[in-house]
Amino acid sequence: MSILKKIYDYFEEGMCAVMLGTMILCLSAQVVIRMTIGSSIAWTEELSRYTFLWSVYLGAALAAKRGAHVRVTAQFLWMKDNMRMFFRVIADTIWVIMLIVCAFNALPVIQEGFEFPEMSPTMHFAKAWVELIIPLSFVMVAWRVVADYYIRWKNGTLNGLVRFEEEV
């Protein structure tokens, strides 16, 4: 397996692991320092907050990649597979369109955050770097949803999207 394929296949998992690991290390250091010295390190609290935000948004992309987003599908259980698939495609199309629209509309806000930066209090970098995860994750979620449809269509397993409830 090529290195690029591994990166593509495990990007969300790796980034979530890095972000959560960094958050845990920062919070652990904060606890140890407070318990031993009685003081705190300001940048660890700030970094843990930022890595938490990144892990949440990257986790959304990971959930989309695994097809694990929460869906309410009980109302479709009485329908035949082709009708279930119709509504699933409609719902996912609306979802992908909204993700792209939100990501596109977030770009001017991010750009303004770089032009007129609000600086991080202790780490002294533009908070736009933290906020950049929002449009990035929305595009990643949209990509993973569309890629899942393509892969399933190519493999002939598209019907598995609507038979998921029975398999669980």
C-alpha cells in the first residue's frame, strides 16, 4: 500500500489521535503542575481547548467516513429498499450541499480572521488557525460522504446503505 493511500485511508484517525493525545498530555501536565507546584501553565489550558475543538470537527469527518453519523431512519423501515434509497440519496444530497455552502461561506470569515487577527492570549497566534477546522472539516465530511457512495456504487454494494439497520 502506498504512503499516499495510507494517508488518505487513515487521515482522520491519525489526526484525531494526535489532537486527543495532545489534549490529554496538556491536561495531565496541568494537573501535575497544579498538584505539585500549586501554579498552572496557561498555554496548556489554551492548547487543550484548541485541540479539543479540532478533535470534535475531525471526529465528525471520521464518523462520516465510517458511515456512523446519527440518523433517524425508523420512519423508513416500512418502505421497500428502492424507496429507502431514494430518501437516503435525497437526504445525503441536501447534507452535502449544505456542508459545501457552509464551508464556502466560512471562508470570508476565516480570511478576515487572518487579515485582522484576533490573537490567542497565551500562545500568540491568530485564532483563525483554530477556526480553519470548520470549513476544512465540512469539506472533509462532504468528500467522505460522496466517496462512500462512489465506492459502494463501484463495488455493487450501494444497497448496503439502506440495509444497515437490519445488520446491526
